Amino acid sequence: MSPQPLNRLQIAWRAANDITDGMLVNLGLGMPVAVADYVRPEMDVFIQSENGVIGVGPAAPPDQVDSDLVDAGSRRVTLRPGGSFVDSSWSFAMIRGGHIDVAILGAFEVASNGDLANWDMRLPNKGPLIGGAMDLAACARSVWVLMEHVTRQGAPRLLNRCTLPLTALHCVTRVYTDLAVIDVTADGMLVREMIDGLSAQDLRDRTEAPLNFAPDCRTLTAPAIALPDEPR
């Protein structure tokens, strides 16, 4: 039986488990916004949204939806105790001032040296929507990427060099995929965890960038989390 990759919500769950007390975290659009739903409740963490919400909580249940309380992706969210609101200039001052501990972003490609490509002006009807990702990637103290390990055509996303326009240089510190958790180090990509049933060679076959494996490389596991029938 083929190894079972993680789904998008399980990847978000795994990343949420590396968030620690006292962090100020920004979540990018797409897969990363779901991380807010899985931050452990005992954690004293503030999630910052680019539209000026400081203290984003999990997605709002249907009976608590407030159409005025949304994150940067227009997802209806909740506000944690002690949360606050600021205008866009203050929000980006936090980002550009280096006050974000971790930016968790989606990506199309990551290079072995940590270069990030998470926008593509060639996508139809999208245009060059780099948004705030450039500021976050350049200024956050750490950048974690959530992505599927290969494209729908089976091509690797972890490359020797990115082929798409770059968002920022040498910025990615950790990558969470549906197959593995990988650190980007001065010596290249270091595999920390990979899913059960996947061999080192299997992972190398799906990755263009050279991979090293940590001596204590563990099995990547996540609880069963079903994907919704349709996007929220």
C-alpha cells in the first residue's frame, strides 16, 4: 500500500505544533490561515493579520460569525483575549520593523539555499499579486513554508534553484509538506520527519534539491482531519 500523504489541514496542524509561547506569528493566505485553528489553547500566542488584527483566533463557528471581523483573506475569525486592531500602516510597521517571530507562508517553490517563490504573474486572471509576502519573507525572524511536495504534474517543488519569480532571497528556514518536515540549513535541506512508509530514496525521487537526513529523523504523523466539502 502506498504511503498516505498528509492533507492540507494536517500540514497546518503539524506546523501549529511548532509554535511556542510568546510568539508573534503571521499567517499567509491559503493553507497557512488554517494554522490558527490548531494552535494549542494553552499557548500564549498572538497571530497578526496584515489587515490589522493582532490576536486572530480560530475560524468563527456559524453562530459567532461577525462579518466585520475577518483576516487578510476575508476568513471570518475570532479574536483572542487581549487582541486589538490597528490600521494598515501600523500593521506593516510591525512586519517591516522585524517584530514578527514567524511568518508562515504558502509557496510554489523553495530552493536549497532558502530562496522563496510564492507568486506567479503568469497565472490566469491573477496578475502579479505578491501582496505583503515580500515584506514578511524579508523581515520576519523566521519563515516557515507550507506546501505540497510536488506539483499536480508530479514535478518537484523543492529545487536547486527556483524557476519562478523570487519573493525573497535566503529566507526560508523550515518547510512542511504532505510528505516531510525539512529544515533549510547552511549545509542544505535537512529532513527532520517523513511520513510512515516513505523511504529516503522515495523522498529524494520527489525532490530536486539534495537532501540530508537528521540522525534522529522521526515519523511524520498527524491526527485524522477531514477536509471540508467546500472551502469556507
